[in-house]
Amino acid sequence: MELPIVQFPSYVEEMSDEFTHLFDQQRQFTHFKQLMTGFVSAEKKTMAHMNGVFTYHSDQSNLNRFVTHATWNEYEMNKVKVNMINQVEPEGVVVLDDYIIEKCGKKIYGTDWHRDHASGQNVWGWQIADCVFSGEGIYPLLSSLYIKEKSRWNTNNDFSSKIDLQMDHLSMLMDMNLRFSCVVMDIWYFSKRLTDHIESFGKDWIAQSKSNRQVKSKGKWISLKKFGWKKMQRGGFKVVTLGDQKFLMKVFTVTMKKMGRVRLLVSLNRHGNINFYVSNNLEWDELA
């Protein structure tokens, strides 16, 4: 059974002080603390439910308007958050990813059919491009709703791909002076346009790569899959333990088509699955 909330937790009161200057009215600041408390404590994350769990609350429409018709500055709020991260994390990495939030309503803004690669099914809902900071802890950074190019919601023909959204995120994080050394991403974000953008900030990047990407070997272009198995047969791989799992790993400096000179890590798990990871840091090794 969910207990009613009679006051804001002490950690919400303490941390929210950093954001006081962003709000013109005390009521706005109270709504802000309601949301911060509700996201952590409420069983359901709807506006109505998060509003209702407080013993003393106004109509839920007030909390709703605070989010949908806000006069506070979203950029400045994120800037405060980044500054708070910098105070406790001397350095870390930015991780790019996306996720799907399933929805039922067909008229909810931004909803569409998206391929859920984890389940192998098409899912109706929102697809969110987001990034997090990983250091001693993990902290959410920026998120943007992805609208497909041919979506009925794209009425202005102002299309931004997920790579475009993540490039914007990284530009904002640099402008906010977030301290990070590297950007980590999965297969779907591994593109020359994005890696060039990251390198323009003087940052390293690491990305998983599809096995059909090509590298040059003895003057010929061959797939990573073929390259990896050839190297595996020659041996010399290190046994690397990550958590409770062991992998065979080895790094190579190679020329990759459309990417240039990169560092390639070939990894084999106990199930016989081979994976490939690429970085612009040519000093990167199996234990980096």
C-alpha cells in the first residue's frame, strides 16, 4: 500500500535549493519539488497520481500546467544539473542510447510504430533519444522525442534523425561545460557524421560495430567478421574478466572503410559470439 506524502524528503529540499532562482513564484518551486519527490516515491508516474499522493495538494491541473505551459527555462535547469554533476564527478563518459515508452492512445502527440530490437516486435509509443553520464554514479542528462520523417506529427517538414538529436545533445553538454572524456554508443549510432562531431570537441569515442563493416587487410577490404575469425585462429588473445564473465579479447589498429584509422577490439564470449568495438583512441587496449 502506498503511503501518503506529508512533506518533502530532506534530500529533495537540500538539492532543490540549487534551482530556486529559476522560478518566479513559490508555487512553481513547490510544483518542482512535488515532481522530484513523485518521480522517486510515487508508484505511478502520471501527473494525477504524483499530485494525489501528497496529503496537501491542489488540483492536478496545476501540476500539469507547470510542465506543459512552463515559464521556467529548461536549458538553465539542465545547466544547474550539469554543474551539480561536476561537483561530485571529476570525470566520466557520456553514453548515447534510445528507448521506447509504450502508449495506447493513437492521438497522443509523437506516438508511432517503432521497432523494439530487444523483443523483435513493433511497438506503439514514443521513441526517446537520450544520454546519461557514467562516472562513480549514473546521472540522466538530456532526452529528446524522436519524430519520424514521414510521421503525421512532422507537419513542418523539420526532420531530425536520432543522430541529429544526439549531436545537439552533445553540443549542449559542451556548452554547459560538462566534464567528460569519452562518448560511448551502440551499433545504431556508429556513423562518421557523429564521430566527427565528437572529435571536433577533442573527445574520444567508443562504438560497437556491425560485423559487415569493412577493414583493410593485406591490401584488400574484408568484413569485420572475416577479419575477426582469421585473427582468432592465429591466437594471441587475452582472457579478460568483466564481472562474472570471461572474454577472449585483442585489439588492432586498422583502416576502416569510411572511418579511417581506428582502434578495433575483437571480443569472443563463452557462447562463441564475436563482437566488435571501435575507437578513435589508438592507445586503447583490452583493459582500458
